[in-house]
Amino acid sequence: MNIVDLLIAVVVVTILVTIILAVVTYVAYKLRLSREPTPRDEDPNALRYFVSYDPAASASEADSTLGRLDRDVAELEGHAAEA
């Protein structure tokens, strides 16, 4: 067997292995698609990954947080004055 016959055998085997892998990959892809979960039917218009931002609600939360922070700072200043 000379070098040309060996190279031809390598090329033919490579092509056959590539075709077999392509078929196996396609079958695996189709099996994966068949196992895909169905979409939720709760509310098709609902946001799935994001929540809506309401600036008015966050502003009132920020005001209450700032008020609480101001009270805490005032208490700490009172303790610092006593020490």
C-alpha cells in the first residue's frame, strides 16, 4: 500500500465520520426540541424576566428611607454630644 492509497483511505474515513456525526447531531437536536417545555399560559403579556419600574413608588420609598436616615444621624449626634 503506497502513500496515495493511505491518504485516500484517510480522506474517505474522515468524510464518513463527518456525515455520521452530522446525522447524530441532527437527531439529538430533534430530540431536544421534542423535550422543550411548553410556555406558561398564566398571562402571555406578563414580563417574564423584568419588572416594571414605577418612579413614584420608588420616590416615596426613598423619602421614607431618607427620613429614617436623618433620624438615625440625629440620634448618633446626640450620643456623640453626650460623650
